[in-house]
Amino acid sequence: MSQDPWKGLNPIARSALATRDYNERVIEAGELVGQQPIPGVEVFHRRVYQQRYRGCFGEFARQGQGRLGEIGLWPRQWATAVMFAGTSKGFHIHPPHIPEGTEPAAWFQRLFVDEPANYALRPYDAEQWDCMFFISGMAEMFLVDERAGMPRRKVRFMITGDDMPGPSNVGVVIPAGVAHAVRCASSKDLVMVYGTSTTFEPESEGRIAHGVETSVLPPDWEAYWNRAEG
């Protein structure tokens, strides 16, 4: 290849050029099983039974068993969500419960550094932890630890639904104080089921950089819509 393979383009096109990074590595959810990329975050395998030519049967969790049984978390509320192809959700975050008279940084230090296996300390009844399962489609998940005094760790990974069998058929547990976003990463709708440790309350869902969820109008529509009367 010549030293300047783009010399046949005009200056405007050349100034806009970029080269794709084909070495960029995508983390698959299956690689995170058994690890804790962020303290309190759990990624665990699910049992999905494929029935050839018919479909599949997938288990979410068994009360008192598996990883949810080990950490003592059982959702109080279950819900479903559908994300249309090409859409995203988040970032959003749930407020952590801090015991009276305790500094947030010291509390998180005790929970996740000093006594990380003392799951009985976790105030599941007082703050919302999410447990997410993916039934159909492909999801790209983003997690950011925003808890006071904790290192601001972040992780980005791909999850496949039950209709795409493989090691990335997982469940994900997200603690309060960890911001999370999900992007539908395939041409089909993303179908989710999730459980929460507390019942849903809108005031306990903080929104961060969530403009992707806002309907954007063409500029002339926006101007007409917001035009003052008179």
C-alpha cells in the first residue's frame, strides 16, 4: 500500500476519515461468572434447556439455592420489560441505605471489603437490588460503581438471551449505588425479566445521562411545539 492511500479523496472526506479498531475486545458475560468486577455485582450461569425444533425452557432461580441462595437475596417483586431493537435504557441508579450514625464510605468498606461474605449485613429490605434475566435477544450492559468511598470501577459486557444458547446465558445482580444501563444489541427486541429486593418506587430510581430515552423532535417541530402563545 502506498504511503498515502487516500490521496485520491478530497480534503473534506479525508478530514472525516477514521479507521475501525478490529482488535477491540468485547467482554462476554460468561467470562465474568465467578468474578466480582464490581463489589456486590454477581454474574451467574443459568439453566437453559434447549428443545430442538421446539424452543427452550430456562430457569431463573430457585429460592434458597444457587448464587442467590448463597447471598441471601430473594426478590420481593418480579417484572418484565421489552426493549425494541435499536433502543437503550439508562443510566439509572438506586439509592443505597446507610444506617443511622454511619458514614457511607465506612459502611461500604465494612460490607464489601472487611466482611464481603457476611451477606446477613446487607440491607436488601431497605434498598433496591436488581436481579436481571434475559429471555430473547442480545443485551449490552454497562455498570459503574458510584458508591461513596469505593473505587469508581466500571464494566461493559454482552449478554445473550435464552434463544441464543451459550455460556453468556446469565443472571446479573446489581446492588444499590451501582449505575446501570442496557442497550439492545441485536436486530430483534430484547425481552427481560427482573426481580427487585424491594417493591418498585419511582422516587427511588435516579436518572443519570438518560437522554437516549427522550423522544427527540426535528428542530422545526421543536420550535413550533414550544412557541409561546399570543
